[in-house]
Amino acid sequence: MKIKNIIRNIFRKNENKVFKIEPEKIEKVGTKKQFADKLNREILICKDCGEEFILEDSEKNFYTRTGIPSPKRCLECRKTRKKY
């Protein structure tokens, strides 16, 4: 809900401005792997549901710095597991 309001406010403030989108500056990324490689992220497989999830660089740094092993489950499975 907060993000919608932030975006809405940005558009309200800039409604009289004209933005030019330059197609040559827009990169198309084909697969999750290409996307993850571009942003220095790692793709992992959830051990519960088998879905792929992306571990961001900041998360990798956190786990490395604190000595905690990287997660083996996606965010949804971790939340479900915490409930029980």
C-alpha cells in the first residue's frame, strides 16, 4: 500500500512533465539466470516446494558476515515454517 502511494505521489508531482523513453537504453533480460547474473544475485532451489528463488547480493553478504548458512527455502516456505 505504501509503495502505491509513493508512486502515485511521484506521478502527481510530475504530471506536467514529459518523459522521453529511449529504446536503445532499455535492456531486455531473457531468463531468470541472466537477470540474476546481471544484478550479481544467486538462484537457489527451495528444498520444500522446489521453486527457484533469488538470493540478493546484500543477503549473501549478510549471511557470509554473520556466519549463518544461506537459506534453503524460499521466502514463502520460510514464512509458513515460522508459523508452525
